[in-house]
Amino acid sequence: MHYEKLKLNDGDTGMHIVVDSKLGSELDGFHLKLLTEGDQDDSSSVRGLVYGGEGRPKGNAKVAVLEELADDPAASNKEIAERTGVSDRYVRKIREEESKVRSKR
């Protein structure tokens, strides 16, 4: 399993968990909302977890792809897709959108 800390759209903190099983699994990944008390960046403030559903939380996939592209612009669509848990096609779409935005500036 691979864990990634996320900032959710509502400002709360969450986790995206990717299941990486050699035996195979119907579930590729899921996300959890962390129930915290006090400083959200302090791991000792976590008081509970709430299952948020399969995959990434809505809207966070694009953020993850953009972060990966910023960190490694030379990476292929396939590499970015594998790191973020989205499809190659989705990464290509975001790259095209970003290219259009930059060309308008």
C-alpha cells in the first residue's frame, strides 16, 4: 500500500491510499478523511478516519497531476499517470489544457 497526504477541497486533510497487490485486487485505491482536533499538520491530532470512497477525492486528481508535472516536466504521460493513479489520457488532457493557458499569456 502507498499513502499520500492530501488537502481536500473543503480544507480538511485526507489520505489517498493506493493498493498495490501482486495478487490483484478489484479496488485500486481509496481515500480517507482524517478527523483531527487542533493542528491538522500534527499527526497526534488525528482522532479518527472516515472512508471517502474509491479513487482520489473529486478534484484532487488534477492537483496531483499538476504537482507531478511541476516536479518532473520531462516525465511521460504514463509515468505521471502511474504516480497519480489516473489514466494516460487524463494526463495528456491536462497537459493540453495547461499548454493552451500558457499560450494565451
